[in-house]
Amino acid sequence: MANVEKLQEHLKNAKSKLSEAKGTEAEVRNLKKKTKRLARKSNKITATEKMAELKKKKKKDRKAGTSD
């Protein structure tokens, strides 16, 4: 499984390629799809880690933490 740092690095590279893209519309569209996919994947991993940390806490503490 990929870690978040690697995904962020790939996302940064994909965004730079997208900004420099001068190809056909299909190539640009595929690069946009790739950047969105990588962003979703990295966000999902970070959210999963955060939820795992919250699950370690007691239920009362979890509810108190969300109101901050």
C-alpha cells in the first residue's frame, strides 16, 4: 500500500505535468482525472488514519473532540 508522502509526490508531479500539457484534449482530460484520483486516494488514507486514532479513544472523548 502506498504511503501518503509518495502519493503527495506523485500528485505534485502530475499537477506539474498538467500545467505544462500542450497535447490533445484527451491527454489533458486524462491528466486531470489522474490528479483528482491521486488527491482522493491520499485524502482517503489520511482520513482512515484519523478515524483509526479516534476509534482508539473512548466514545465520550470522541464526541468531545469533534466539537472543537
